[in-house]
Amino acid sequence: MRRTFDGELQSMHGQFTKMGLMVNENILRAVKAFINHDKNLAMEAKKKDKDINEIEVAIENFCFQLIALQQPVSSDLRSIVMVMKASSDLERMGDHAVSIARSVIRVKERHNKRIPEVEAKIAEMAEIVKSMVEQVIDAYVRVDEEDAYRIAQIDSEVDKHFVEINHYCIKQMAMDPEVVPGGSDYIAVAGYLERIGDYVTNICERIVYLKTGEILELN
């Protein structure tokens, strides 16, 4: 009986890890589409979100089933609750990737004037976020509390990029009205990336909870 339950827990963890990788790939896909103004890639990112939503629902249903049928206690229950909450965080991260993809479509339709310096900064910000997502999935697999604390601290770099992009865009928009539509999209995309960083921090908190049973705020 216990062996069967352990196998089900491993399956749950495997599905969560798969979802994390799917979300990370779609974030990268959406940002690449934005930087390259690639409408086709943006449309692909929108379509991929359906798969992310489906696996999130499957994970949630599986977790409810485990709770109902196995009546887990202590660390097992913490593990299941953590996956339910963290998969919801991943789903929201996926939603922000879709929002970035939609920005690409708007940019293509309006033929906005570009600001190369800001696009380079967004690319840097996206790389940090991508690395955070990859690292937090790895930390989750290893239930690494120390890594969770370290990854959460990286979010300050994401916040710094957001502030810099915001300030630079506002300055450029004040100087040149033609960049206002594009500048608004840059600010929006940076905001989506900033919120993805916040959700990564949430998952870091859930890793700490899984390891220690303590509920902490790491940001």
C-alpha cells in the first residue's frame, strides 16, 4: 500500500516538474517573439498555453484524489498541498507569457517605433527570469531549502531591471511621442517578467514549507 502511494507521489512530482519545464519554455518563446517581433512565434506561445492549463488541472485533480483516497498526514500532506499551490503559481506564470505574446501581436499590427536599448534590457531581464525558473524547478526536485533562499534573492535583480526599463521608457516617451505606443508595451512586458519573478519567489517559499513546515515570506 505504501509502495503504491510513494509511486503516486513520484508521479505527482514528475508532472509538476514537467509543467515547470513547459512554462519555462513558453516564457522563453514569448520573450524571443517579442524581441524579434515574431508574430508566428507569439501565436505558438498562445497555443502552448492550452497544454499548460490542461496539465495544471490534471495535477490539481490528481492531488485531490490522493488526499481523498490516501488521507495523507504530515510531510506527505505538505508535499501534496505544496504542489497544488505551486502548480497554480506556474499557471499564472504561463498566463504572463501569453500576455507577452499578445504584446507582440499588438506591436506588429501598429508598427511601433522600436527602442533597441530597452529591448536589450528586456532580453537581459528575461534571461534572469528564465534562469530563476530553471533553478527553482531543480531546487524543488531536490527539496533544497538553501537554494530556495538563494533563488528568492535573485528577484531583486529582476525588480531592478523593471525599474530601469520603466524610467528609461518614460524618459524616451517624453522626448519622442512616436515611441509612446512601443514604450507602453515595453513597460507592460517588463511588468509581466517582474511578476513571473514574484511567482518564482512564491515557489521558493513553498520549497521552504515543504522542507521545514514553516510558512515564510522571502521577498
